[in-house]
Amino acid sequence: MEISPATEADTNTISVLLGEIEGYYGGDSAPADERQVRTALFGARPHATVLLARDGDDVLGLASYTFLWPAAGAGSSLYLKELYVRESARRRGVARAFMAALNEAATAAGCSRVEWTADTDNPPALALYEALGVEQHQGKVFYRVSV
């Protein structure tokens, strides 16, 4: 298995994976709009970075992240927005490999921490983070507003 940054050539694959993620959470599993994906990830002002896990030609999952500032003081943090492993690849160490790659990316970027949220109704994700020895942070309340 190899984890590497996605390229513009991966746009269709990422679109399909985003549809799978929506389906996992009970939404429409249709692939995401490829133009939106291309613009968000490979446009003049990229919004995020995507890592893909591959086993040969098979894509096993994705991790999407961005950097936040400020974190502690004037430092930065790596914010993991999405970590998804296809059902056929689960329980094979893919998510753990993503977390290690994210820690490496954060260190390389000089970040002071890696942050993320997890849905309370996603026991497999919660179990993974607990198994990694990461404790839940109780200091913040999450808000969302549509625009």
C-alpha cells in the first residue's frame, strides 16, 4: 500500500469517493461534480490537499486536509476534514497509515498539532482514534451555518 498526494489526473476517482462518502452517511452516493473537485483541489487557489491510499491500481481511500492558522500562538495546525476507507479495504491498516502520513505532513509543514472532528454516530472511527491513543477534546463546541 502507498499513500501519496492526489493529482489532477485523480479528479474522477476523488469524485467517486466523495459520492461513496455521502452514501456512507445516508446521502446520495452519486459522484461529486468533477469541475468542483478540480477547482477546489487543483485550481489557482487550492482549498485542500487530498491523499490517496493505493494498492497497485486500486484506490483504497482518501484523506482530505487543510492548514488552519492560528493554532497555538502564531503556529499552524493541520486540520483533517475527511478520512474515508472503502469498505473492501477496512481493517487492513489503511486508516492508521493515513494518520501516520498526516502526522508527517503536519511535521513537515511546521504545525504544532493535528485536529479533526468525528461524528458521534460513527463508532468505527471513534474506536480507531481511541486505539491510536488519542483522547477526545472536550474544550470546544462545534457550530455550522449554511451560506
